[in-house]
Amino acid sequence: MKELVSIVKRVENIAENTYSLTVVLPESAGEIKGGQFLNISTGDNSRLLKRPLGIVKADGNEITVCFQVKGEGTVALSKAKAGDKLSVLLPLGNGFEIPESAKNIVVLGGGVGIFPLLPVVCGNKNKKFYTYLGFRNKNCACLTDEFKVSEKLTVVTDDGSLGKKDNAVNAYFSEIESVSADLIIACGPPVMLRALKLKLKENNVTTPCLVSLEERMGCGIGACLVCVCKKSDGGNARVCKDGPVFDIREVEL
Ligand SMILES: Cc1cc2nc3c(=O)[nH]c(=O)nc-3n(C[C@H](O)[C@H](O)[C@H](O)COP(=O)(O)OP(=O)(O)OC[C@H]3O[C@@H](n4cnc5c(N)ncnc54)[C@H](O)[C@@H]3O)c2cc1C
Ligand code: FES
């Protein structure tokens, strides 16, 4: 893990209220696994706490993240200009550990939860990905072209303005018989991950399932305990350091 001062290369509006930000690092950050994240300063000195964002693309010294504007920090990031300096701490978290034996992988992404899934899909060319992406509506949909490297891509929206009116979890379960998965990976809002956990249980699906969790964070490196989540065995885990990727059956959602 390194703390580096990056230079903003570009900021692009990729969907309603959603931006991609590419920064250039002064040196390589080393190997980055899909699902790992960075902590980035917002460029506004009145907000000292960095914001956690999934690493969408790492290309040499160039790193791209994508984010939805939520509060003051992401508003400030959306206004960053080429040449601005932003401090980054990376790579953080465990990322998705994809076993060699997993050949057919189901990918379930909801909203901004699609971002940490893209490097997994793009970075494992010897696997087949069956990807289901859910967005609120067509104006919120983004990166759908990038996910076309999947063996099969299904895009759905809450209002039916793009693809079927559905969500990613239901879309997968409606055709679960036709997709024989060795592994499921998922990231999305808590309501989506809870629905996924319930459906796996109700349908007696035993396929291994990894989920990337989102918690409010402080330090991002395991020191402040702001991000603690409950484990199914009664213990606790730090989402930033022990996660953000967990076995869905090992965490309380
Ligand atoms: C591991 C991880 C990866 C993430 N990846 C992405 C991503 O790729 N794209 C994306 O759009 N969002 C992602 N998020 C959520 C993103 O970090 C928050 O939306 C963002 O921090 C909100 O900051 P803000 O200042 O705009 O909002 P505010 O609500 O003003 O933030 C106030 C404080 O709360 C913290 N905070 C608020 N919401 C969250 C949250 N959901 N998670 C963590 N801290 C939060 C902020 O860091 C800040 O300290 C990720 C979160 C985590 C934990
Ligand atoms: S954010 Fe500080 S321990 Fe996780």
C-alpha cells in the first residue's frame, strides 16, 4: 500500500450524476486485484478525510475510478480539473480472489456496485462471465459496453427504460437453471445483497458467493474501526482491511 500524489488526467460525466476520474500516479502502485479500492482526497482542504472508491481500471501508472455524486466529497471530486493534485492511498482491501477452478462465473452488479466488478470481468480472460447489471433507469446506466466482454450480458432497470423491468438478482434467478455457475460475485446496495443472500438460502443454492460490501469508512487501513461489520459467527470484521470482499454466508447483511 502506498500514499502517492496523483495528477488528474480527466474527469468525464458517464451517466446521470456519475463520473469517471482518471489520475496519473508518479510511480506504479504495484499489482491491483479487481475489487480492491483506493482512498482519494477530494481536492478540498476543508475535507481532510479521503473517500473510498473501487479501482475500475489500472493501466500502468494510470488509475480510473468511477463514482456517483452523493455528498460534499464527491461533488468536489466531480469538479476536479486536469492537472489538479489528489492524494491517493492504494491499493486497499482484499479484492476478489477468483479460484483457478472457477470457470463459469455469475456477476451481479447493482448501481455503483458495478464498478469494482469490471476489472474482474476484464482481467480474467480464461473465464466465462454471465453478467447481470441493474440500474435505476436508462440515464443511470453506464459501462455497459465495457461489460460486453462477458459471455452473456443482461442489463435491467427498475423502471424498464433499458432492458427488462427487473433487478439483477431476480434476472439471474429467473434463468438460474440455464447458467451453471462455479462462483457468484456481487456488489450493490445492501438491499440487493440481502435479497441475494435470502434467495440463495430459499433456493438451496450452494454455489460459492463473494460479495463486496460498502460501509462508511474513516482511515481505510484497519486502524479506526469505523467500518466494522458483523460476521455470522458472532465476530466482527473490518470492511476496509478484512474485506471489502467476503463470503456472503459469513457476514450479516
Ligand atoms: C470499499 C468501498 C468502495 C466504494 N466504491 C465506490 C465506487 O466505486 N463508486 C462510488 O460511487 N462509490 C463507492 N463507494 C461509496 C463512496 O465511498 C461514497 O459514496 C462516498 O464516500 C461519499 O462521500 P461524500 O463526501 O460525497 O458523501 P458524504 O455523505 O458527504 O460523506 C460523508 C462521510 O461519509 C463517508 N461515506 C459516506 N457514504 C459512504 C459510503 N457509502 N461508503 C464509505 N464511506 C462513506 C465519506 O467518506 C465521508 O467521510 C465505495 C465505498 C466503499 C466502502
Ligand atoms: S475504515 Fe478505519 S478500520 Fe476500516
